[in-house]
Amino acid sequence: MNSNFFLKKSILYDWIPDFAFHFYDLSELVVLAKELEEECLMIADHLNAFLAIYKKGTRAKPKGLCTTFQYASLDSSELELCQKLEHKLDGDILVAYAKPLQRWE
């Protein structure tokens, strides 16, 4: 069984491409409670970005989402919205990825 199978419980991560889901170690991602996950999805839609929530203390891996895909470009009000959401995450880390996904060159 794929070690990332736990992410299937969450609709927040439906955007992760199959190659990343099957071959990357995504164990640092957090599956949120339904209410908080729905809030994340509304904010992601508002930002026109993909969101991921990482466990507190997570660092980028050489073969991971942060080193594969570019982050979203946010203006100050969008960043403030992300920071308000992040305060609800008990130290976990919110990352906004560009939509559509763009690979780093």
C-alpha cells in the first residue's frame, strides 16, 4: 500500500499529480478536520491557488512538492488571509502553490 494513502481521506489534496502522489513521501502533509478543510478549500478558491498543510517543523525535501512546484504569488491582502488561516492550524504550516501547477525550472 502507498504510504500516502492516508491523504485519500482529504479532498484538499486532490490537486496533487499522480506521479507525486505515488512516488513522493508526502507523510508531512496534514489531514484536517472537515470544517477546517472546507475553509481551506474556500480560501484556495478565493486565491486561485492550491493549498497544502504541512506538519510543524517540516522542511522541504529534495524530492517533494515545494521543490517541484512553484508557490503562488500573493498580494498583501491574500497573504494576510493565509496568515489568519495559519493561526488556526496549531503551528502547522500553510503553503499556497500556483494554479495551474508550475514546475521550477
